[in-house]
Amino acid sequence: MTLHEDAHGVLARWVAPDTEQERLRQVYLAHLDAHPDAMSRDCHPDHLTASLVIVSADHSRVLLTLHRRIKRWLQTGGHCEPGDATLLGAAHREGREESGLHTLTVDPEPVLLSLHEVPSCGPIRPSHHLDVQFVGVASDERITISDESDDLAWFDLDDLPETTDQSVRDLTAAATRRLRGTPSPSPSPGRR
């Protein structure tokens, strides 16, 4: 199975939590149907990405990264890479790379979708990331700032930085609801 096929399957099975998320799910599926390269950053002007909001083991804090280029506090995530076999695997890899956390338990079902304009991603403007967002739980809190970030920090769920945009606040709230509504997710097969 290709990464493209995996992403299509994940989104085809996913039950959106509301009508806006369902609309985005349909947009993503149509994009995948229209673009064989939809998972690649070379697909212009839009392509799918994967992100991971990381929550502390006690579910009281969220890890955010101050993105070096964008200068905003965001969840971990980014472009899918040629070696990624699954969308979940891409989100998991991005979470590990950008946090320095080696043991993350990732819920295999997306928590939200976020379609957002990106200022510098390819030659065509406007361009968009069609982000598929997952939630992960860290087993420890020893973090390492990556070269993509100016800072990396844990924040109480009810005390996010003032400059945090609404999409990250929505993602954090959705992750919190997911984690409080279900037991901690089991580790992904073959990943820990």
C-alpha cells in the first residue's frame, strides 16, 4: 500500500466530528482523487501534511513549538517524506523529530483536519497545507529543540501562549476531548 492509498483509506473511514470537518474531509478526498502526488510537497499549490499535538502523560499539558520561520506556537508536524509508509507514521515521525521525545503513544485516528494557507511552500500562491492532525501522549517530558524551532515548551491546557492562534487552540481542545473521552491510546504497531 502506498502512502497515498493509506491517506485515502484513513480519510474515507474517518468519522468527522461536525459538518465543517466533514466538508474538509470531502475536500481532502477530492484532492487525493485528483492528484496522484497529493502527499508530496511538490504537489502545487496544495498538498497533504501530517501533524501531532503532543500531550503530557497526565493529560494536563501540551507541547508546542515556536516555529523558526512562522514565528508562532504550533503543534509538531509537517510534510510527508518519501520514506513515510502511512499518514500516522508521518505524524509520529514529525512529533519525534521536532520534540526529541522517543516514546510517544499515538492515537491511530485523526483528531481534526486543518486546511490553512502557507506563506512559503512552493512556487504558486496561495498554497495550502491540508493537514491531518493526530494526538499523541508522551511518556516522559524531556524535550529537545529541533533546528526547525526557536523554542519548545510545555503549556498548561488552560494557559496557552497569548499568540497561539485559534487553529492550535481548537486542536488542543479536540485532543483533550479525545483523551478524556477514551482510554490512553495503545502504542502504534511497530512504533513506540
